[in-house]
Amino acid sequence: MINDLKKKYPKNGKINVNMGQKITDAAKENNVPNDYGIYLIHEGFDCNEELIYIGRSGTIQSDGTMGSQGIRKRLGMKQDRMYRNDFFKKETEKRQKGISVAWFVTFNFAGQKTLPALAEAEAMQEFYELEGRLPELNKSFWLIYKFPASLSIGTTITKGTHWT
């Protein structure tokens, strides 16, 4: 998955977060951009180790603008009702090893136009197809899909329904 993402999203990188280290400090020290995209968190420093979380940063607004949380800022926000600095400190201590964060810029206003939610959904789908489950720290996953305009309120969708 990592190699495919690197090809698709050329602006990418990886940081290692040691046991006890703040994820925000590692992100700042390694110049993680505050652009919009996805990030994959692996147990240990090798991206071939267990993928434990898939996340995204950046929510597009109806007027085409993006919210304020780029990748670096999102890494510092809350996870499971605690700030990620504390959350991942607890996780690294529990696992007795650090973590790696592979990040990919999927959306910028200079040409890269894959919405972070779509890139996250594609990564989640690929993981699910391989493992038959979500990554350990992704408690659930939901996706809102906008149906075509030809579908009106009150339309009953049955198995085998096709629309254009």
C-alpha cells in the first residue's frame, strides 16, 4: 500500500516517534507539512510492521475552501478523547516500541485534487480487503456518499437498481 501511495501522491514522507516522544514534536522536527492529506500509523519504525491507524486531515467546505487542519495540525488533535501526544505516548509504552507515521499530501490548490476523505476511504478499503478488518485503532469507518441528482427524495433503492 505504501509504495502505491508514494507513486500516486509524490509529496509524502515518514517520521518516527520514539517511546515517550510527543508526536507533535516529531512532526515539527521533521517538517511535516500542514497540507491536506492522509497519514498511516504503523507500530514500530518500519512501514511493513502492523498498520494500526489510518487518518486524514482537511475537510472541504461547500464553497471549495478547506478547513484549517492540515496533516501537522491534525496529528496534534484529539484521539479517543485525549490529545494525540498523550494517546500515542500511552500506545508506545503499551507496545514497548515507537511508531512511524507515513504521510501523503492528497490535496493542494496547486494541482493535487484528491479529497482527503476519498484517499482515506481508498486506503481503508485496501486494508479491509487484505485483512478483513479495520486497523486496530480505527474504531469504525463511515462514508457519506452523494447520490446522483437523478435520484429524488422518496425514491426506493432496491438491489440491482442502476442510475446515471
